[in-house]
Amino acid sequence: MNSPDTPPANARGWIANPRDFFGALVLLLLALFVLWATLDLPGQEGFQLGAGSIPRLFALLLGANALLVMASAAFTPGPSVRYSLPAALAVAAYCSTGLAVYRLAGPPLTAVYLIATAFLFLKKFDELGIRAPVFIGVAIFAFGVFVKPLGLAIAVFALVMVSAAASREFRFVESLIWGVALGVFSALFFILLLNLPIAALPPVLLSK
Amino acid sequence: MTDIFANLWFGLSVAITPTNIALCLIGALAGTLVGVLPGIGPLATIAMLLPITFGLSPVGALIMLAGVFYGAMYGGSTTAILVNIPGEAASVVTTLDGFQMALQGRAGPALAIAAIGSFFAGCVATVLIAVLAAPLTKVALLFGPAEYFSLMVLGLVLAIALANGPISKAVLMILTGIVLSMVSDDVQTGQGRMTFDQFELSDGFGFIIVAMGVFGVAEILGNLMKNSERELVTQRVTGLMPTKKDLKDAFPAILRGTLLGSFLGILPGGGAILSSFASYTLEKKISKTPERFGKGAIEGVAGPESANNAASQTSFIPLLTLGIPANAVMALMIGAMTLHGISPGPQVAVKQPELFWGLIASMWVGNAMLLVINLPLVGLWVRLLRVPYRLLYPMILVFCCIGVYSLNTSSFEIMLALAFGLFGYWLNKHDFEVAPLLLGFILGPLMEENLRKAVAIGRGEYLEILSRPLTAVLLVTAVIVLVLALLPSVRKQRETIFVE
């Protein structure tokens, strides 16, 4: 999972332009998924186009175009993209253990587990080149999970702390200060000033 | 003619109420700020600011969001000239000659010419919008569902033809956007489509969620993965005033840039980026001394800067008159209008003249303000560049997440935004430009609605629908454009515009 490089021709394998090929492959899968998911929707009946007609029409167009792009990418040389099997396996392991915790212990503990493991294996993730996606992903996940039970200020703090670690220039104390500052700012700005209907602090504390 | 001035005057009276002036200023300043800062563009900013505008009047909200857009065009050129970093894609060409001028100690004149050119272009474009709005609106009111559908097809085809990058990929992105927009309960029958009985999906993916994901989150991921150090070369700005010779050299370029930009801005998919590139190519081609370009030719700053500003304003024309977005930013504006309970289209000018003319007049006010505030503030903007990215991106994420959460206070939607972020990152990584995706996403439901209406009205007789004169003309034009864009010779020329 790194920026596109151009390796020597012999390292390219059997697909001439992996960048276009695998990019379009995902879109082909999307089209197939849509076709499958709209199977039970009615098509044209009499003069009326049904709920399924137009999604299927565009999904077919998408799939056909994706195939075209893939076909031409298979034979026309182009830039390569580096994929790493260890990185993919690490992400898979990380997500599946997260899912297990989610089933057993619910969302908040999952977020805690994911944050803890991310920091614990920070070096490993960095070596695998997936530090940024892991930390950004976990940070947003944690915000989504924490914001309702813990309030905006704490959720923002968590978001800033975890996402800051996505960068190699991460500095702990600086992020701590920045997290507190943004947490206080968002509570004041969004809740006091803009009146958004979100709790600033843990609702449990406030109800007492 | 008197009508136009009466209308503009009326619009001005709306735009210069204290609240609207303040909102215009905030928008323009926020726009300049994101224009200056690389790594965050007007798209993500407008998406982030949208939830904040809920409490405002629709006119105020749109005035502010429009300010972000043209403010970003100004801001982008400032950093392009001073530190060789284009804050926006549209100011990439400005780095070529602008930064060279700065190196020669002529940063002041370069900035001044860019500002003057932008202001001039903004004024012309505003008048152009006012002039074209009324007749286009009249034409648009004659359109039925079949005509609308064909017009949107033509719009998308033009967007594909003018998109930067390979045509096949632009087609894929638009289709992906359309397909994603189909997730929702069916408007006519209420049947869930790909919603898997999740009530959160019955209204479809909110376009803010999609925009935040594929622009906000994906952009941050892309920047972090690039892992590039930002270098700062700060020039002292001395002597803002351009010389008489500068003005004499630059004026024709400003004029040409304005014309070119105004025209390209109206076309779907044209917009600011294409027009600045096209203007640079044009200036270089007609110059008697093309060898000066790339070494600090003032025309190379004046032309593109005027063009991108003109284009960013005239791209409001199809939005305001037809309700069809010309580019991804305009697609966001449509979303903003819908959120404020306005259905975009020709009836806006008739039913809500204060919104229509107020927005148009505010662009002129905003441009004037930018001219006044920008030049003295240059030092401040450049200093802002020193804010390290490691502090910037967590803040952007905070705004994105709160923005999404404030829509429906739904954690599920935050997870959706994350999913779209990862999807967008995958697309970026494989060099698929995501802007057309948003265009397709906004136009998808409109196309479906109009096509289904047209088929129902035409009693299922496709041939009859296709042979309505206007429909036929629009569709045939779309086919011709598509075929032209695919011709090898045109394809080559298309590529060279962006290669410069």
C-alpha cells in the first residue's frame, strides 16, 4: 500500500497496467453487486419504468465500461501500484479481531481495543506502510462510537489524538494540547454558538 | 437592458445588507484560507461548512458558500506565486511564471496582476450571468422531462469530454456516482432499493457524507501516504505596484483569459482548472515571444488567473438557470439549495428573485472585497503556510466528522463517511479522478426521475420520445461530442492541454 512506483518491466507480472486494472476491478464488483441487489425489484411494466429498471441500466453500463477498461489495461503497459500481502493480512487480522470484540463486548470496547492495538503495533503498521489508513480509520470509528455516550468534547479529543498518530511526525505532547484545544473549541463553537443538538459532555454526568 | 440593471440593483440591495456582507466576507476569507492551504480544497470546505449554514437564511447560506469557491481561486494563486505551491488545482499553471516572477523580485506585481485580472474577470462574469440568466431561464421553462433528461445526458457527456485524465475513467466515475445515488427507497413506489432494510439508507447516502468521504477523508489519506515534506521558501514582497509596461502587457491577456474562461465555465465539466490551462496554452501560442513563458512572463499569470476566476463564476449559470451543475462544486451547491428547501431550476429566478439576484450581486461584492483584503493580507496568508500538516489534518477531520454527525446525529453515517473515504482513497491510489463521481451522484436521481416521467408521459413509446425536436437535437449533440472526444487526434490535443 504505497505510492505508485514504476518497477522494472519484468516485475510487472501478467497485467500490463495494474493501476487501471485493479482500480476498475473494484467498480466491476460494485456493478455486479448492484445487479444482484436489485434482482427482486420490478422492471418495466406497461408504460411505467419500475424501481429496478434504471439502477440495472446504469449498473450494466458501469460493469461493461469497467470490463472495457480492464481489458485494455491488461494489454497496454502503464504504471504499477504496489500491493503488499503482509499488509493486507495484517489489516484482515486487525479487522476480524475487532469484529470479534464487537460481537462480544459492543461498540465502545471495540473502539478502545482498536485504539490500544493500533498504538501497541504502531511500529509494525508503519513498517507495513498502512499506518495512515489504520489510524485515520480507527480515529473516525472511535469518534462515531464515543460521541453519543461520552459527548462531543471527549469524542473530538479521541479523534485528534488517534488521527494525529497517523503521521510520522506525531508528537505526543503537542497532540495532547491540540486535542484538548480542539475539544474545547468544538464544544463552544458547535454547541454554544451554533446550537447543534449534540451533548458536549457525557450525558450521564449532566443528568445528575 | 434596463431590466438587467434593475435586477442587478435589486440583487445588490439584497447582497449589501449587513448580515449578507458579513457572510460574504466570512465565505471569501474561508475560501482564501483553504485556497492558500494545500491539501484542503473548496469541495471539502463547502461540504464542511454546509451544516453550519443550517441556521442561516437560504440567501445568506448560498452567498457564503459561493464566497468559499471564488475565494479559493484567489488564495490558490497567492501561494502559487510566492512559494511555488499551487493551493488549488486551478492555480497549477500560475506557478510556472508566477513563481519565476517572484524569484526575480517581482512577486508584488505578479500578485497585483493576478488580483486585478481576477477582479476584472469576476466583474465581466457577473454581468454575463445577469445577461444570460433571463433568456436561458425562459428557454428552460419550456423543457419537459424528456428534454431535461437529454440535457443532463449532454451535460454529463460534455463533462466527460472536458474532464482531465483518460475519458474511459471519467465515464466510469460518473457511472459509479449514478449507481451509488440509486441506493434509497424508490421515489415512486417506496420500495427499498439496495437499502437492505436499513432505515438510515431509505433516503440514500447523504451527498455530504459522500463528499466528506471521497474528498475530505480520502484526500488526507492520500497526503499522509505521500509522506512529503513541505518546504517553505518565503519571499519578501516588495513593491506591489505593477509598472505601466506590466499593465500594457497584461491587459490583453486578461481580456482573452476572461473571454475564454467565461465560455469554458458554462460548459459542464469545464470550470476553473481546464480554463486556466487552456488560457496558458493560448497565451503561449499567440505570443510573439513564446520563449519568455516559464521564465516570468506576466501574461502567463494574467491570462490563467483571469480565466479561472471567470470560469468559476460563469459555472453558476447552468446551475441557476437550468438547475444542472456544471462541476462538482456546483453539485454541492445544488445539495445546499435542496437542504435549504429550494428546488434548483428555472423557477428559482421567478419565484425567489431575491435569492437569484442576491447571489449574483454578492459575487461582485465578494470579488471587490477580495481585491481589497487580499493584497494587504498576503503576509498573513504566507505565514499560515507554516502551520504544519500534522496539526492541520486532525482539525479537518474534526470538522468533517462533526459536519456529518450534525446532519442526523447518526453514528452510522460517520461509519459510512469512513467507508467512502477508504473507497475514495482506493480510487485516488489507482488514479481515478473522483470529482465526476459527485457530479453523477447528484445528477443520477434527477435523470431517473425525468426519464421515468418522460416514459410515462410518452406511454412507453421510446421512438416518439426520442423524436421530439429538442430532445433529438440534444441527444444527437451528445453523441457527436462523445464521438469527437474519442477521435484519436482530438484525444491527443486534449492530453497536451494538461501536460504543459
